[in-house]
Amino acid sequence: MKPGEPTLDISALAGLRPYHLPDAPAWWPPAFGWWLLAVLLIAVAAATTWWFVKRQRRRMAAREALRELATLRERIRRGADMADSMRNLSRLLRRFALAQFRQVDVAALTGEDWLAFLDLHGGDGRFSSGPGRQLVEAPYRQAPEVSVEQLARLVEEWVQHNQEVRS
């Protein structure tokens, strides 16, 4: 050894422990970002479920209305009373409208206002000035001017048009 050179004392190094890696980070509790992602995913899942259930209910109302309409049409083909058939079509249309739209918007409508509502939501004028006019006039006439089958076809088209209403 030369003067001024550092001396290596092996006995001092022998007392050191070997190096070790730090522990892996714990998976619980997760970081803030993971909590935020979990809340976001739960909110999206809840909104999607709510939308799907609401959509299925709307479609179920349309399926039920079309099924009842098919029964009414079969009765009409067999020669059911025309006035009674008109009333049944009118009731069916009213119940379906109440199921699809807000009751505040539909429940109090009668006469021309009712026909205007039906035209506004897919009737294209066929209720106010077409076969749908019979819904208002038929109770006061002895014989309907339009065939009940035409009115049934119009009701069917209206129900199909409004099966996805978002009210």
C-alpha cells in the first residue's frame, strides 16, 4: 500500500446485509383514478339498464296494442257490430296513447284536439280529415262513412309509428 491510498477494510463490509427490493405495491386500496373509473362504469351500467328497461316497456305496450288490434280485426271480419268496433278501436288508441305519452298531454284531449294530437304524432292528417275522423263522428251517425277496416289499418300504422316514443 502506498501512502494516501484508501484502505479497504473487509471486516466493515462483512457486517452489511445483502440488498433487497422494495415490496410490491398493494392492490388494495386502489388509487383515486381506479375509484373514479369504477363509479363511472357503475353509472354507465345503471343508465344503460334504465334505458333498456324503459325501451322494453314501450315496445311491450306496442306489442300488446297490436295483438289486441289483431283480435279486433278478426271480429270485424266475422261481422261484429260496426259501432261497437269503432268504440273498441277508439279505446285501444286512447289506452296506447296514454301508455306511450305523458298522461298530462293525452288524458284530457277530446274531439278535434284528440284528432290533432293523433295527426301530430304520426297521423299525417288522416285523423282530422281522413278515415280517423270517424273516431269523433261515428258515435253520432247511424252508419259510418268509412269502413272499420280502414280505421283499423290507420290505428295499426299509428301504433307502429309511436312504439318508440320518448315521452
